[in-house]
Amino acid sequence: MSSQSEHIQLINTPIGVMQLDFNSELELVAAEFKESVQTQTISNKLEFQEIKNVITQITEYFEGIRTSFDLKLAPEGTEFQKRVWKQLQEIPFGKTISYQKMANHLGNPKVIRAAASANGKNPIAIIIPCHRVIGSDGSLTGYAGGLHRKKWLLEHENPVTQQSLF
């Protein structure tokens, strides 16, 4: 959980419970899958339109009717991490990019490990689509939310192409 979280909302998704953390300006600072959730931590902040909007857009994504997001994001990280996360948001729905190509797009092929590390520290799953980064050989490689979720998300976004990878 972010140190600046003012509001927390838990939502159910087809691949597990997701915790949404918002700052005092109601910007999304984190969206992470939780393996175990204690029901007493669920708070209902739906009186805020900004939180409703995030939930609506995530729900529409899972329903297959949304392919991009228009939300106020405020992920916390280093300047380099923020550059990586900004680049992740440019990967189109249904497409993937390798870690090497991501490093090349950042202007230096030697930053592949740093870019992969920043990708792994992305605090806002799905909306900043770190699941769209794969190994150069097409392998799924790591995903903070679990490889089973990464596989599900890629198949959800592009079932025909992704099924041919496995």
C-alpha cells in the first residue's frame, strides 16, 4: 500500500481481488491484486465520482468493452521508473513488446535490466499495462500479479494471437 493512500477500495475481478489506493486528490496511486483479503478492510468510498469512474473503467476492461483508460494516475517512483511506466501506457491493447525493445525505446539497449526492474515495480496493474511486456523469445517471464494473471490478461486482450504463443 502506498504511503500517501487516503482512500482504499477493493473490487472483485475475474482474476482476483484488486485493491485500489487513492491519494487525497483522488488520483489512483496503486492498483494491485491481493492474494488474501480480510473483509473488514473493505471500505466503501463510492460517494466519490473519481473512484466510481476507476471502478467503471476497470469493469468495462474486464467485460471486453474498454481497450484504453482515461484516469488520473499518480504512481510513486523514481524518474526512471516513471519514464518506463509512461512508455508502458503507449503499448496498444492486444499488443506486446519485449523487454529489449522497451529498453531500445528508452534510448539505451543497455538499460534492459533497469527497465525490467521498473516494469516489475509498476504499482498500477492493467491501467499501466506491464503485463504486455514479454521476453524476446515470446515467453511470459515475471509478473508481480502472478504469471497465471499475465497469461489471462494477454489472452483477454488478444485471444487468437496469444493462444498461438503457448
